[in-house]
Amino acid sequence: MGLAGGITPHPRAVIFDLDRCLIDARNAWRFCVEESIAASVGERVDASPLVEEYHTRPWHDALSILTQPGNAARCAGLCDIMFARSAMKKLLVHEGVGMALDSLRSELIELGAISRLPHSVAIKQVQSTGLDRFLAVVATTPANERWDPGARASQCLAFLEAEAGRAAFVSGDRWDREETRRAGLQPYAAAWAAAAETDEDPIPAPGDVVSRLLRDWVGRERGG
């Protein structure tokens, strides 16, 4: 029997990096940067050359390049507001994610996600992109606490009533994967993720997640 009650051995739960693996925020990031400068300074800029390198970094990093240093802080505040409101409609889901999550659910695997964003913003993103159809839980960092992917993944597993040894974590961030490994989960590198840092043998695309997990979990059971 599989670990979640199915015929094929598989993890009981899979936790995803919401911000990097599931949601593609590049269009929303560009919208916020360009519109904040237009609203605050009255200038039109093109932020597209900075998207790939800067969209996972603090707003100030890109704003300090595109506008005068004295304007960057004010624009960053506007970016936060826009990202939680008007930019929501600019969010996309990485290609193939919906089908991958649906396939995981069909294997009776519970799904959760962790996010660096405030809880209210993360929930809005999940709802606006339709990911709430698949995710049973989203764990976010409490105010004034540092980002701790291991703790957030453990929070998801507690809600799902799943053991860490029977769970996988999918992320493009190498440090996040190591932290969740310390928490007992089996991490996987996502090659499609934003700013992906991949190790040897990453999962190439969302459509490959299910086959990779099923293959590995068969091996884990045989080896155990």
C-alpha cells in the first residue's frame, strides 16, 4: 500500500514554495515598480531588463537603479501596497502547475505551500490564481520573525497531520531545501522556479513532479 493509502507508494504530503514554484510574480513585480515610479515621481520607466535578476529581491534594489535614491523608499512603500492590491491581477501560475497539482491530489497526496509574504497577501494570491482548489494549507512567516522554511513546512505538516519523513518539499532555493531537510522532509530542486538554484538531477518542470516522486518513493520503500 502507498503511504497515503493508494496502491503506489508515494509521500503523504508535498509542500511547495508558493512564491517561487507555484506563482509567477514577474509581471506583477514589473507593474508595481513601473507604476510606483510613475505615481511618485511622474516618470515612465521600463523595468523589464531588471525583472529576472531583481524580482525576488527587495523593492529598493531595483528602484535605486531606476529612480533617484531619495525616491526609492517612497516608491517601495507604494510597491507593497500595489502588490497586495492592484497588481494581483497580473499574477500568473507557472505553466503546468495546475495539472501537476491535480495529478498529485489524484494520488491522494495532501498539498500545502509556504510563503515569505504576509498571510493576507499570500491567501489573496492563492485565491486569485485558483490555487486554493489544490492547497489545503498555506503557512506564512509571522510578523517580525525571520524567514524559516523548515518551521513553515513543519507548520503545514502539523495541519495536515503528516510526518516529516513522509513528506516532500519542492523549491528552487538551495538554502530553503537544506532547511527543510533538517526538518525531516525530502527536498527536491525545481528547475522551473524563479531564480532557481538547482543541484544535481533537479525536477525539470511541474509536469515531472508526480513521476519523480512516485519513482523515488518506490525506491525508499524498497530500501527501507
